[in-house]
Amino acid sequence: WCRWGTISESIQYGYNAPAKENGRIKMVRISDIQDNKVLWDTVPFCDIDEESIETYLLKQNDILFARTGGTVGKSYLVKEVPKDAIYAGYLIRTRYSNNLSPEYLKFFMESELYWIQLRNGTIATAQPNCNGKTLANMLVPIPPLAEQKRIVAKIEEIMPMIERLTLR
């Protein structure tokens, strides 16, 4: 067992800027993520200094985490970034070592253990809020990488059956 902050190389808040119709770089917001996909055609642009882009640039296998509002705790595993993009201020991005399976961490973020820890760390206000410290303090079971990959493969194998049964 490890704390998320121990396994993470970074836990960083997103960039705050107004959305624009045109610009140099896209800015992914939590509302642009639906059914574990980014709706790239609707992602707006924003203004950001060239020097700051690298700090917020999305990369494959980043995990985004909604830190406020009705979607607090919602997570997204970045599988592809077809256009240069950064992420908005209501999101937290976490990166971690190649010794961890990004899919395993994403499945953890859909588990009951994750949601219990999130609820216990969420600040109850008119807008529920969860910060990077809450995420960093979460306990995560970390089996060896090969076992993480076997767990992911098994979940992916049975997920279609689970989805069929829940639609009934």
C-alpha cells in the first residue's frame, strides 16, 4: 500500500484562463470529457504564455481529476492528445513512474475504495471541493507491474459482460 503522493511524480492544478473560440492551444475542461473520451471538436482555445505551456501540456497517460463541483472526483486517463492541449483550472493532473500501469490507476479511481477516501477528504460546501492534498493522501494498493497488467486485462475482459448485465 502506498499513498498517491508517494507514487506520483507530480500532482498539479490546471491553468486558469477564459475559453476562446480561436487560439494557439486547446484547453480541456471537465465538461469536454464525456464517457471517458475528450470531445476534441468542442474543446475551446485559451491564451497562455509560451513559457507556461510546457508546465500544463497534456501528455499520454496523464490522469486528470475533477477537483470541484458536481463532478468532483471524476477522472480521465489521457490516451491520446491529437492536438497540443493544456488542462483547465478545475482539474488536477497527476503523473507517475513508468513502473505503474496507467490503466490500473484509472480503474482504481473507479473503485469503491477510491470514492470512500474521496468523500472523506472532500470539503462540503455549496460546491464540493477536493484538493491535491486529498488525492496525495489516498491509499492505493500497488501490486507488482505484471500483476497490475493482469488485473487490467481481466477487468477489460469482463467489462462488456458487466455493461450488458447493467443495461437489462
